[in-house]
Amino acid sequence: MSQSIPDVASLPQLENPLENAKRAASYRAVDENLKFKEHKVIGVGSGSTVVYIAERLGQYLKDPEYTEYVSKFVCIPTGFQSQDLILKNGLQLSSIEQHPKIDIAFDGADEVDVNMQLIKGGGACLFQEKLVSTSADIFIVVADSRKRSSKYLGEGWRQGVPIEVVPSAYVRVLHDLKEGLGAVSANIREGGKSKAGPVVTDNNNFIIDADFGEIENPYELHKQIKLLVGVVETGLFVDNAVKAYFGNPDGTVATMSK
């Protein structure tokens, strides 16, 4: 690493310890996995942790030792937020339509189990996140340590599995999740105080959050949900990630590999 690229340990602490954790995990993930002479197409995910992925890429862009390489990178976003992060950090924006084969992708997770299966979609970008991550040769997960379950998905993330659905089918899917697949609860995600009505994704679809409790077999549940008419994609990411970085509030980072 160039001397002008700041080491995490040398940086001033952020006000929120969780932000220290996210920054530490993101910086280390980029430092250890990005091959500047080989990787040309970079997937940049969504969420609060990925802010620091884009920030770290931007630091390399400004460093004379790496500028030549990073200026040639094209970055593929998973939604409006990551598109904005790419542009704000001076990186070159492209699209999955132009680059369907991605060298490496970095993204966050809502929960990671012991087999590195994921729940994603808390930010309602799950379809585009899955499109990018499954198009990548290498998919790296970054998160703070709260997102690591001791065994099964559903232990810590109790909001349920996010499911993107076609708007006209949401009532049918809600019924099928509860009556057919035994969901403890299934609810359309509402926009909250800033929006009347459901959350609308970047693809103009709705999000359902379905609670199945602890999920012993994420792959099987993913297949069952995908077979429901009206389902676009599920937030169960199975057999995709190759390595995960979990930041701790003290700035240390734990890793998990396939």
C-alpha cells in the first residue's frame, strides 16, 4: 500500500463506534481483494457500510501510485445511492447492461450465517444487488459485527426476508407466503413518515418482508419463494459470497471465507 493511502489505525475515530466498524471492514476488504492490474469492472453495492467502499476507492484514485489504474475502472451501481457514491468519489460510472461480466463486487448485508448465506434488501435494492453480485467473479461482503449470526439466518435480523414483488401481485403473494410457505408474518413495506403508501423500488416494484423465524435451509426457502407468481427476487443470497469482513467498534476486523 502506498504511504499516502491512510491506514485505518492512523485515522481519527468517528463519533459513532459503529461507523468505525463499517469503515474498518470496508477499507480492509478493498485493500486485501482489489487487484489493480487485473480488476477493471467493479460492482459497488448499497447501504451504509458501502459508503466506505466508495470512499476507499476514491482514495486510491487520488494516489499517484494507483491513479493510472483506478481512473480506468468502471463501477457498476446497484441503485441510486451507489450511483451517487460512485460519482461523488470521482469514479467512472457504468452499467450492468454495458458490463454484464464484473470482476469483483463489494456489498453489505443485513445478516450473514455460518455458511456465508445472506439476507439482503433492508434498503430495498435487493434485485439489483443480486444482479450485480451474481455477475461478479468475486463477491465480497462488508458489514459490522452485529450482522453476523451465531448459526442461522433470522437470529438477529427479525424484520424478515425482503421480497420484491410486482405491485399487482402483492396481495396474492402475501397470501401464498402465509398460507403456502408458513411465514409467521408477511407485510408490505410502508414508506413511513416521508411517503404515504408502500416503498417503491428502483424497478417500480413493492417490497414484502416475510418472517420465517430461523432459516435452516436458505437455499430451499429461496427456491420456494421464487416459484410464487409475482415474485421478482428474494433477499436470500445463497452460495454467492466468497469472503466476509465484519468490523468491530474498536476498529478490529474479523473475516470469514468459503
